[in-house]
Amino acid sequence: MNATRELINILIHLAEADKHFARAERDLIIRIAEERHLPGEQVANLIRQPDPISTPEKMTIEERYDYLYLTIELIFADRHIFQSEIDFCKKIAPKLGFGAEAIDFFVEHYGTMPSTGLKANVLENFTKSGFGG
């Protein structure tokens, strides 16, 4: 699976974590897919039937951070934060090489700290040691 398709798949799983795929979440996923040139038909197929989630391989820490950050954006897209979405992100974070506590940091500081500050803090304090990439 290519990196863009994997990202969109992860975001779809996250959007469905609260059992309600909100319009704002769907719009954000479609926008991200379009920006990354993933064909609309593939996105529609993934929305109908998401692929199982696998661990992104051969990605840099920067790319893995971007995935994690996009999952956080999706949590905030519909302005309703559900525990199930946070729990899902906490399951994804370690697969991307970050501690689950990075999600708590994001939730606490999203929208109040510049994105560059978020990134620097997460990369410095929440990266799991010994994770390849």
C-alpha cells in the first residue's frame, strides 16, 4: 500500500472510531487525499471498506510525525473530541514511533501552541527510543 493510501486509511479508521463519520471529518479526509493526488474512487472505496491498519515502514520520523499530526487534526475537525478517537490515536502513536502520551500533549496544546512548537516538543519528548527510521 502506498503512503498516501495508508494515511487516508488510518484517517478513515480514526473518523469511524466514535461510530459517527462526521461530514467535517469526511471533507478533511477528501481534501487531504486530493492534495496528495489519491484518486477519488480509491478514497470512496476505502470509506466504504477500509483496509486493515498496518505499520508504516521505511518512513522518516518527520513523515511519521506528519501522520500523527493529521490524526490530531481529524479529531478536532468536527469540534467534538471523543474518548474513542483519543484511544485510537493512542494505539496508532506507538506504531509511528511515539509514546501514547504524545496524544495527551497534542489534545492539551492543539490550537494554543504554534504547530512548529508542537512538532519540536513531540519530537523531543515523545519519540520512542530504538524505533527505526
